[in-house]
Amino acid sequence: MQPLRIEGYVIVSADGMLVNADGVMPDALKFEGDKRFFSAALDRVELIVHGRNSHEHRPDSARSGV
């Protein structure tokens, strides 16, 4: 049995706001390389714990069991 390994991914900003006034994350904060890195990491895990809104707008959220 392998030891338990925990990895965490966090997006933060200096002012604590990652969305605009409409509650949408601006495209200027979205990078294709970051998306590929994060998606690849999700494909390797056995358990995912999302924050309240983390799963929204991900086309494959249902596959991860959220």
C-alpha cells in the first residue's frame, strides 16, 4: 500500500476577488496552459474535494462525481 499523498490547487488574488461585478472570472485570468495542467492533475486523482463553486462551468464535472 502506497502512502497517502495530498495535493492542493488554489487560485488567489491580492484583493481576494477573482470575478468581475457579474460574478464571472475574466478571460484575462484564464490561461490554456493552466487549464491543461489542472485538468491533467484531476485525471490522475482518486478523490476530488471542490469548494462551493469550483465545479461550475466545467464540462466534465459530472464525470468527477460532484
